[in-house]
Amino acid sequence: MELVARAFYDAEYEDCLWDAEAEVIKQDFREYARNAINLLNEDIGVLLMALDQATAEENPSRARAAA
């Protein structure tokens, strides 16, 4: 999460240093990172479910073997 926060910070403030930034600003970027990671996790879950469903529809015998 910290690396994502730093990446967001670096994208926003190209001429500033994360290590020299105020803690309150760092906390804001950590929250942005947490939210982005949570959204990504939700999207990945939905994508995996869709992939499983598409695989089952394409090859029903394989889906039964996995069950």
C-alpha cells in the first residue's frame, strides 16, 4: 500500500520528496492507495467469476470435472 501511495504522490508532485512530506499529506495518499487497492480487488473478483463462468460455458465437461 505504501508503494502505491508513493506512486500517486510522485505522479502528483514531481518536484517534491515523499520522505520530506508532512505526515498528514502522506496519510491522504495512503487513503487514496487503500481505496484504489480495494477497488482493484473487487474488480479482480468480478473478473475471475466471469472467467470461470465463460470457461464453464465453453467447456461444460471441464466445469463438472472441477466440481
